Amino acid sequence: EVQLVESGGDLVQPGGSLTLSCAASGFTFSNSAMSWVRQAPGKGLELVSTITGGGYTYYAGSVKGRFTISRDNGKNTLYLQLNSLKTEDTAMYYCRRDVGGERGQGTQVTVSS
């Protein structure tokens, strides 16, 4: 059974930083393309960033240069470093296994002064 457990969300001020983590189990993590997606209140799901098994990365234009995706295959863990946070980054953040589309329960990021 695929399990994805996100953590690290918090309330931060604009300009602040956070690191999100996603602990994965139930599949071969090292071979899997993984993504972070987010959903802001009243909006649809948005792809934030993707990292392939080979380490290729993609970023949405709205976060490029501010967010960094990474993975530790030895720990079966996916990360998202969020820097220079803006109020519009406020959302529930989910990690997703791309091939099956499974998501975790999410972790809330709120950016507010």
C-alpha cells in the first residue's frame, strides 16, 4: 500500500522560509517521479514542482527561483524548500507519486503578517 505522509507546514511571515517533508513507503521510491502540488482556498490543484527518479526537476513559473525540490532515496523522503514566501503561496501542500497519482493528507502552509 502506497503511503505518503507530509509534514513541515506552518504559519510564517512574508519573506520567510519553510522546509516540507514527505515520507514515502509501499513502493520503490528511488525509481518514482514525485511532485509537490498545492491547493489554495477556493482554487484547483496546482503543480508546484516535480523531480524524476533520475533527478530531473521542474518548477512552476510562480515558484521558480524560490522553491527547491529534492529527494533522499536512502530515507525514502521527498523535500520542498520554500524561500521568500509570499501570501499567495498559502495553500495545502501535498506530495504525489506521479505514476499512480496517490497523495498524502497534506500539510498547511499559511503566509501572513
